[in-house]
Amino acid sequence: MMKENIIFMNKICKSFPLEIGGVQQVLFDVTFNVLSGEFIAIMGPSGSGKSTCMNIIGALDTPTSGVYELYGKNITNMTNDELAKIRNEYIGFVFQNFNLLSKRNVLDNVMLPLMYRGISTEDRIARAREMLRRVGLENFETYLPTQLSGGMKQRVAIARALAGNPKLILADEPTGALDSKMGNEILKFFKQLNKDMGITIIMITHEFEIAKYAHRIVHIYDGRINYDGPVPQKESILMKNVR
Ligand SMILES: Nc1ncnc2c1ncn2[C@@H]1O[C@H](COP(=O)(O)OP(=O)(O)OP(=O)(O)O)[C@@H](O)[C@H]1O
Ligand SMILES: [Mg+2]
């Protein structure tokens, strides 16, 4: 399959207004590209700007300056409705705290992204069931999220992300709330989705041991990229350009 450039970020800056006046700049000239089929870890210490960067990648927020193209579409000046449409069409989101609807059962949660797609209820149920089978939770349809372990909740969230048939999965600290055994299961699952289905994966983490599951690490420090390349032998190499 031809690899296409699905993400093009050129000199992205992001500032937030401060309550005391003025602004805080969080991202400085962030530039990178992503090819379809890549599995990337965005790594960096707490407060370095990872989630801010992920929110822009995921069209949840827009940059203050710079150019951002997602699947060939310039999202920089899009309206909220246009951004929502792009998200729904291309991206599956996975979060640290699962973001499941606590009063809805597992099947309803997985059906959610299919709501606005103009498909029949029957087809939505069938698709959600198929996704639950894929994550090994076919026998838990009627459970509420509170009745599941953390690892199971994250698998429901992954089934939900997959239900919309995304080309790209964005995961912000997907194993942050899990013990290492469950975390490893989730990471292996991502690896399999990437390899077998060709889904592009961008995962945020602050741990090198987790970033190692990816093929490429983009390391952010103080809002700037200081390493972008294959997983290095030693974590210290990620810091070699920090002044
Ligand atoms: N909506 C916002 N308004 C104001 N400041 C913000 C906003 N979002 C993030 N920031 C600031 O931007 C900086 C980077 O935050 P960000 O959440 O991107 O870091 P992070 O690398 O994801 O950290 P963590 O590992 O703790 O999740 C922080 O100083 C934070 O206070
Ligand atoms: Mg964060």
C-alpha cells in the first residue's frame, strides 16, 4: 500500500491567554509529518505540551499560528462543525480515564460514534458487537462501565474508537490508569491494530518503556521537538539536544 502523508504540521505555535493578562506560549514551531501506517509515541515530561499538541492533531483545538493539514485538509481556519465532522470521519480517540458514559452499558458506549452516520439501529448494533468481539468483550454487552476492570474499560474505549472505522487512533496516556500487566495488553493490542489493519497510531506517554512499543518517538521538551526518530537504545539520547 502506498504511504500517504496524513499529517503535515509546519511551525505550529500555541499560546493560551493568562488570567493576569498576556499569554503563555506552550508550543514553539512544532514541525513534523506523519505517514499512514506509522505507530508514533509523543513523549515528554509533564507540562511539556504533549496534550496541547495532541489536541491540535486531533482537531479538538486549533493552533495560534502555523499550518496544520490533516488528510490534505487545512484545519487551521475551520469552524467547530467542520472540525467535528473531520474528527468523526477520520479519528478514534482513546483517553487515560476511558471517558465512557457511566450510565450506559458497554454496547451503547461502543455504538456512540455511529450515531450521526445515518445507519440503521440494526447495523449499528451489529457493528458494535463485531468491535466488542475484536477486543474480547463479546460477553459483556450489558455490563455498565463500573462493573469492569480498568483494562476492560480501556478495551471498551478502543472498541468505541474502532467502531467509527478510523484511519487514525489518537491515544493520550492510554495506559496511565492501568497496572503494568493490563497496560501491556493494551499496548500489544495497539501494535496488532497497527500491523494487521494498518491503522495509524499516535500515542502520548511520558514513559520510555511504553514509548518503545512505537516505531518512532517524537520527544517534546518545553514545547519544542528535540528528538524525532526511531526508538533509541537509551532514553538519554532523547535528551541530547536539550539546552
Ligand atoms: N487550556 C489551557 N489554558 C491555559 N493553559 C493551558 C491550557 N492547556 C494547557 N495549558 C498549559 O500548557 C502547558 C502544557 O500542558 P499540556 O497539558 O500540554 O502538558 P502535557 O505534556 O500533556 O503534561 P502531562 O504529562 O502532565 O499531561 C502547561 O503549562 C499547561 O498549564
Ligand atoms: Mg497531558
